[in-house]
Amino acid sequence: MVLTQAAQSPQAIASRSVDYDVTIVGGGLVGLTLACSLKDSGLRIALMEARPKEAGFANRRAYAITLLSGRIFQRLGIWDEVLPQITTFQQIRLAEELHPEVVNLQPDDLGTPELGYVAEHGVLLRALHRRLEQCSTVDWLCPATVQSVRYESQQATLTVALDDTVRQVTSRLVIAADGARSPIRQQAGIQTHGWKYWQSCITVVLRPEQSHQNIAREHFWASGPFATLPLPGNRCQIVLTAPHRQAQHWLEAPEAEFIAELQRRYQGQLGELAMVSDRQLFPVQLMYSDRYVQSRLALVGDAAHCCHPVGGQGMNLGIRDAAALAQVLTQAQQRGQDIGSLRILRRYERWRRLETLAILMFTDVLDRLFSNNWWWLRRLRRLGLWGMNRIWLVRHLSLRLMTGLSGRLPDLAQPGLKRTVDCS
């Protein structure tokens, strides 16, 4: 019997021999989404996170959440809690620098009530935490650091530092949800490919004088994409992409100079701008793993792949991974199959690998197409914006890709299906 965390301390868990069906290493948004997706599957789950559970609540970063991810969160039972705390947008505005050709994508172009959402990290994290708090099928081992994993034919054995105790935990399957530098992936010898971009991203939260009107903006500059994500309270998170040296300049520039650059880019459309958070800088990369699975191991989210932030696809790819893997494992469990066998795990890999590579290539081409001053590419991309403005099918297909509604949808994202959530 697996007891709830409320009934057990980490020391009590560490004092006995514990076997799990699934051990998820990484308690971020993707790892938690996967745990929520599996908690009613009949599988015994361990969720390991190196930092204290509350550490992630302070993260103020915001994400564009696709319609598909919204459907997944709805089926997991957190949407009613999340929705009042996030922004729903009905318009996506695309433009190239200060060129007058502007594309305004609307719900009518897709046939949906909205086009997406913007949610802050802490809002999603708290909601997922609450769904798992009282679940008897999930044990939190946190803070816990996985020192090594030994993969055997029938199980994996993890050596785990839990508080002041080092112990071994056995599991039928290990899932790496521990980020782009995944120690679990590296220890397993899974190689990665890709490249670091010549760009870095600066994020900051602003409060404009004028209403942001719940419009998501993606303006393409020769230095890199410039995105604006609308937040509640008439706040905006911007993601300014620029070559490393230029990005470092904007990170360190006096606030007045930085605000003046933003005003130039907005052409005064949002009125006066006030910064309500510190500027943060992070480099960007494209990365994909040789494989997503091996016997007793599966990779999800950034542990498996990373993409350029243009289009806001990164976190959504991880959420989709979690839903797809949960479906494969639940079906295998219901059929009495070995959830950690390579034959079962390859179903997940076949499902997600090509779809993810397509998105990685799409974001890469989009960034390279717009992040330059070559005159012939400038003419080509302006022609593309002109065509998107006038051809409905181009807008429709583009929105299906951007909102996650293309490709094979997991059951958790299928409309009209009722998911019963029971944590008793």
C-alpha cells in the first residue's frame, strides 16, 4: 500500500523498501502534468524533485499556453482554478519590424472561441500541486537528488539522496522530466544533437498605460523576434530576442534607455511603459535527443528536446509529451503489459518524435527567415504576410499548428470526453 504524503514524512518513506511502477524525476510543470495524468491509472508513482516543493512558486515567468494544452489541463481538473488567474486571447498580431503589413489572426480563422492563453508559472504549478496533494497513488520524495540509476531487465534501481539519507528505490519505469541538462539522460548515455543560437532572450514584465486588449503580439525584427504576452492586471511579459552582445546591452542598459527602445518598437501604441519586474536573460538552443526511450526509461519535455521560443511552443511540447506518454502507459497497464519494456515505450517515441521534430524545424526556419536583413528574404517574408492576410486557408493551417491542434491528439485533448478525477 502506498500512503499519502500527508500521512508520511520523507524519513518514513526512506526507512522502508519502496517499489514503484513509475518514478518521475523532475517536479516542474511537465513532470507534474504527467503525474496528474497517471494518478488514476492504477500505477504507483514516485515524484522526485531536487528543490523544495515551494521553490517553483517564486518563478514569475509566463508561457503562451496553446488550445491543446488548455484542453489537457481542463481534463486534469485544474482549469476552473487556473482560468480566472490567466489571460485568454482572441487575437494574435504578426508584423515585421515597422512595416505597415500587419496580420491579425482571429478565432473565426480557426473556428474556436479563443486562440490561446497566457499563464504564469506559479499559477499552473500551484494548481497541479493541489491536484496531487491528497492522491494516494503518488508519493512525493522532495527534496531528493538521484545520484545514479541502474537499469536491469525487469526494473531500474535508483540511488537517491533524500534529506540526510541515501537509499535505493526500485521502479518499473523511470521518466526523465529534469530539464534540458537532464542528468538522467546523460547518465543513460543518450546523445543529443542541435545547436546554440547566436541569440539570447530578455524577458521582463511591463505595465502599459493603454490596455493590451488581450492581444498576443509577435513582431519580427532583423535582430530576432519580439513577443508580447498579455497578462492579467493589464501587464505584459515581453520576450525580446537579440544577438548575444546586443541582448547583454539591453539587460544592463539604464531603465530609461531600455524603455525608449521598447517604445520605438511599439510606436507608442501602448502608451507609457513601466517595468514591474527585473530583466532576465537566457540563451536559446535547438536540441533533440537521439532517442526518447530505452528499456525502463523515457524522456519528456526539455529532457528530450528544446526549441527556439519563437511561437511559444516549448512548454506546450512538453505538456503534449506528458499526455501522450500517460495514454500509452495507461493503456499498457489496462492490458496487463510491461510498462517499462522497450516495445511499449516505442509507441510513445513513434508518436512524439516526428511531430516534435517538425515543430523544432518550424521554429528554426521561422527565426532564420525573419532574423536577418537580406533584401530578398525581406521581400519574401513580406509577401508571406501579405498572402496570410488574404488567404484564409494559410491562416487556418498556421493557426492549427500554432495552437497544437494539428497532428495526433492525445485522449486528454479530445473535445467532448468527460474525465473523472478521483483522488480518494
